[in-house]
Amino acid sequence: MDGRERQTQIYVDGVGGRKPSIPIDFGRLEQAAERAISREAFAYIATGAGRESTVATNREGFGRWRIVPRMLRDVSERDLSVELFGRRLPSPFLLAPVGVLEMVDGEADRAVGRAAAVAGVPYIFSNQASVPMEDVAAAMGDASRWFQLYWSTHNELVESFVSRAEASGCEAIVVTLDTTMLGWRTRDLDLAYLPFLRGKGIAQYTSDPVFRRLMHEIPARKSQPEPRIGLSAISTLIQLVRNYPGKFLPALRSGDARAAVQAFVQIYSRPSLTWEDLSFLRERTKLPVLLKGINHPEDARRAVAEGIDGIVVSNHGGRQVDGAIGAVEALPGVLDAVDGSIPVLLDSGIRGGADAFKALALGATAVCLGRPYVYALAVAGEQGVRELLQNQIADFDLTMGLAGVSSVAELDRSALVEHRA
């Protein structure tokens, strides 16, 4: 279904009294999601670091570039496809990894995986998923999926995750570099709420044989603070046990649920990670390895020199460093640094077809959607994600055609002009 067909479908459905399941406009979609889920869930998804200036900068960066439409070109047929690591994708969109989706929908990652499969959009499984990767892969059939890796303090667990990703049919490993520590996320801190401490978003861990062994071997930190005993702590313990796989009473009696959370907190990320560690991963997988979180041209050049297969320009949606460079602002410098030697994707700030157009015109191979699909999931479940993807692809298709471009392959910086206030 191209953009015109999608547009027509919506209008024809309206004649019969049927409106879209989700708001088309991103601002209204975000508002609808806020009404649909808990304060804690919305804060976790929407929050940025500090004053959230980087979240705003991601959006403002797109305003720096203006599309220059060309006329009297045959755009009756348009080719949105791109090639990534030997697979021809029907559109230049991927779904970025977002964790703890159980906070917004009971089907969580499964629902997103099924919707992505229908749309032909690759889904990057989150390291902090609510559903084990094997279950989501089964729901997707032979559709394209990748795996996001947070590098644990235990390399044995890293190796296990990568092995499972390969067995689950994942086609690439995306190493997230910018979250070796959690950023100062003000909305979460105001609510004193971190979902992982309730046993949410750790399904990749509790389903992993290496982690299940490690969680009994790793001693609890003596300096780790203990919650005050009271009704709230008891309620949290009940949530934690319910979120642990298996039956409630055995998990409560064994203490496994609590042990899993304590172990996760200690090993989930590695602040000491350096370039030299990447060889460990390269020796253990034949899958393409991408680095997510690259913004500096020198880091991009080093990635190429290290034999990395791709880069995702990202600032984690503004969630990690307040006052950081916007992702689309960083994109040209990274592209110039790699000089076409490896694919460069853009994540952070994509909200519509014009944003995707600008990113691809600047030279990105593809773009990743994050918060938009999570809000759609919150509002209308799997159907919401399906419609969100249809709408994003349709918007991009129409933008491309109206700009006088008939294929993604034609896009380059000549389609844009830099705007300076």
C-alpha cells in the first residue's frame, strides 16, 4: 500500500464512520498515550536527561534543513526500498529497541514484533525486553529482526545473549554504547520509580541459563541500599515475584525473583567498556555488528578502522546526556567520516515522513522509530503499531513524491537547503 492508497483508505473509512485507531499527529498521539497508561509508565518512556534539552534539540535539528521540492518529474511510481546487509527492505524504517513494553501493553514485544513483520519493518529486539527474544522471533516468522546488546560486566552473559540472538534468527547485533550508566532522568527520579527493580524489563536475563546461574553466584553488594520495610515495599515484592517466570509461590519461597533483580542491577552494564573489548564480540559472531550511540566523527573513523559493520547515530532519544548534540546535527559529520564505507542509520527524533526524508537526503541508509511506536502500542496495542507504521511509510512516500523524487536511491543533499535563523 503506497501513500495515496493509505490516505484514501482513511478517508473512505471515515465515510463509514470509522476513524483511525490512533491519532495521526504525533503530539496528539503522545497525549493519548499519557492518558492510556500509568504515570510511571509514561514518565519512563517520555523522560529525557536533566532539563530534557537534548530531547528538544533532536527535534530542532530537523528544522535546520528544508526540503526543496522539484516539479514536472514523473513520480507516479516510487521505490522506497533500501538494502541493508544483503536484505532488500521495502522501506527505510526500522523499529528501535525500547525496553519494558509490558508497562504499556500486556502483549508487549510480541505485539510489536507481529506488527513489524506485517509491515516488513525490521525490529531491533531490546536487551531490556519484557518477552524473551525466542518468543518474539517465533511470533515474527521469517521477518527481519536484529538484537540490541547492552554489554554486561560478565562476558559469559554477553556471549550467551549473542548466541541466543543468532539462534533466534537475528540478522545483526546493535551494541548500545551510550548507556553504560543511566542518565539523570528527572521524571523517573521525581516518581522514585525504576521498573527493573520491580522485575520488569529483564526477560532476556531471567530466560538466560548463564544469568540464572550467575544470579546465585554473585554476592549482593554490601553497600547496596535496602528499601524501608512497609506496605509499599511489600507491594513491590509481590510485583517482582509476579514478573518472574514460573509460578508465584515457588518464586517467592526460593527468593529467585529478588536474586534476579539484585544480580541484574550489578551486571547489566559495563562502564569500563573500551574499543579493545570489541574484538571479543567479533570473535563470537559472524553477524554484522553495529555501534549505536556514535556522534563524533573521530569515533566513526575508529569504528571503521576496527572493522565495525555499521553505525547508528543516536543520543538515546535524549535520555542520557542533557545538552548533547542532536542526532541529526551529528549525522553529516559521521557520514563524512565514514565516507560511504559502512551503512549509517539515524535514531532519535524521527517523528514523520519529512524527518525520514531529510535524514536519507543527508546520507543515512535508514532511520529508526522509537517513542512513536511505543505510544501507538499504549493507545491501541498491536493494531496501533500497525497503523503507526502504515502512516509513517505513507507520509514518507508522499513526501518523497511531492518533492519530485521517485526512489530512495535518488536522494542526496541537493534535495535540501540549510536554514539558518
